[in-house]
Amino acid sequence: MPEEDLPKAEPEAEAAPPPAQQELDAEVRRESARRSRRSFVAAGAAAAAGYGFYRWIGGSEVVGRQPLPLRKAYDANAAISRAIFHEGNLAPTYSRGKAVADLRTNGFYGLGSELVPESWRLQLVGVEDPRKHPQYADDVTAWNYEYSADGSAGSERAGGMTPQAHRRGSGEAGPSASALAPGTPGLLLTMDDLRKLPHHDLVTEFKCIEGWSEIASWGGVRLTDLIAAYPPARLADGGLPRYVYMETPDGDYYCGYDMAAARHPQSLLAYEMGGKPITRWHGAPLRLHMPIKYGYKQIKRIGLIAYTDVKPDDYWTKLGYDWYAGL
Ligand SMILES: Nc1nc2c(c(=O)[nH]1)N[C@H]1C(S)=C(S)[C@@H](COP(=O)(O)O)O[C@H]1N2
Ligand SMILES: [Mo]
């Protein structure tokens, strides 16, 4: 599908989604309204805390003429409003000719050993009524990803360790607190399953927080279409889980997202770059491209996608970076 097929204005301008999808959309809107009401209540409570609150600020360390607690609240509020503003909007798109031939590569956690392509599966967890799908497995964590002996150029930049010597979560941030417990049921999807979803092309600017950005051309399926095809299980109160969590097969890199960001129409599970299959260092066979956020949220070589109502662990958030990573 040409990039023109992706909505350019309002996501609502799309052809009417199927009823199940409409219901999901309405649910997401209700949930976000509920949450903004909740943040008003929180702001009111903070204002009402009054004297004690100001004394606490007065007695604290000063950062750039702003007391530290104020500065932190300011940063957090700015990040949240940026995220909410941009998540309702679309990132600019470009013509194919504007894209670089090959995007820079950066960040190699979780890509340390060469993955045998045929051994790749997408573990999908938190799905409603998983047993009705032919891809059901009663323990997705038992899936065996195979790695080949790695003599490839550049493998040392990812640690170059042998799969045998590998411990899950061996990156700087350590193991994920959201890793699945053994015995977790779910689905094991193949690339063919993913290719059955509608294909989209997207030419957008990729921004790394380290200070570089390049226009790249991506092809793949929208995360929102995957979520619609394999909808999340309802919570006890009938609502939908608020988050999506993703991990590399070896558990070394992991990211968490709000459901609204995951369902943004430009959040793409990419298997192509520049019209060709995505390469190892860009995250073969499947990586996330999310142009409303910085590169560190765009996880390469996805092994697991889980719907969850518990705020997921996130590699760079753990190391002090912003959860929203909004632009
Ligand atoms: N698995 C994995 N995904 C990752 C990273 C990583 O270290 N490991 N780094 C992130 C960061 S910080 C950036 S900027 C982008 C870079 O993507 P690229 O190499 O395709 O340009 O990947 C993101 N996804
Ligand atoms: Mo980055």
C-alpha cells in the first residue's frame, strides 16, 4: 500500500472500522477521558497540600534557580503534555525520495547473537480467549529461539556473546521486571501471520535523543491492526488493559507503551526498510517504528508483545529517561 493510504489528517477520517474495532476505539477514548479527570484531581490535591508543601520546596536543593522538586514536577508535566498533544496528532510524512538509502544504526541490546529466521515467533500474551486461535501455546516462554554461530562483521558491538553464555537481561539496565513467568499461555505468531494483516508504507523522520535524525522509509503492519486482530482480554471490571509491553527474544531490551500510543495509526511493526527486508542491525525480522516518539522506544527484534494493566518496565526509563519519550 502506498504511504498515501495512511491517514494524513484525523485518524477518524479512515473508513469506518469493524464493530469490534469501534468498540475498542470508544473504550480507549473513555479510558483517556477518565485518566485526564484523574490528573485534575491529583493537581487539586497537590495545591490543597498548602503550607507544608511549600516549606518542603523552600528547604530543598536548588537546580538552575528552580528548587529541585518544582523542577522535577515541571519536567514531568511538560513531558506529559507534550506526549498527550503529540499522541493525538500525526508525525509529518515525506515522499519516498526524501528517505536515506540506509538509516544509521544505533543501540544493539538484544541483537547480540544471530537469530535463525525460521526459529522466530512473536509471543503474544494477554489476548482474549487465546485458545480459540490455532497459534495457541500453553507456555510461550518455552519457545526455543535458535541462534547461529556468529562470525558476522559488527557482532562485537552487540556484546558478541555466545547464546550459551547469555543471561536474560544482561544489558546495563538489568533484567526486566515485566519478564513473563514460566508457564505463561499465549499465542506464537509467525511472519506469515503478520503478513496477513494490511501492509502499510510510511516515510517519516527517525529521531534519536542523542541528537541525530534521518528520514527513513518503513514497511509493515500497524500495531493497531494487530491489536484489533488479536484483541486484549478484558479486565475484571470490563475495561481494557492500559499498556503494551515488548521485549527482545533474549530479554535484554524492553519497552513499555500506553495503549493509546500503541494504537496510534503510525505505530508500525516494521519488517521492511527502504522496500527491502529489514536487516539484522535494524531489528530483523520485526521491529517497532513509532514516529511520535524518540528512537529509544522503537524496539528492534521483537520477541514478545504483551497487553497488561500493570505499568511495564522500560529499559531507558529505568536509567532515568522519560517514559513518554514524546517529540
Ligand atoms: N533491541 C534494541 N532495540 C533498540 C535499541 C537497542 O539497543 N536494542 N536502541 C534504541 C535506540 S536508542 C535507537 S536510536 C534505535 C535505533 O534504531 P536503528 O539502529 O534502526 O537506527 O533503536 C532503538 N531500539
Ligand atoms: Mo537512540
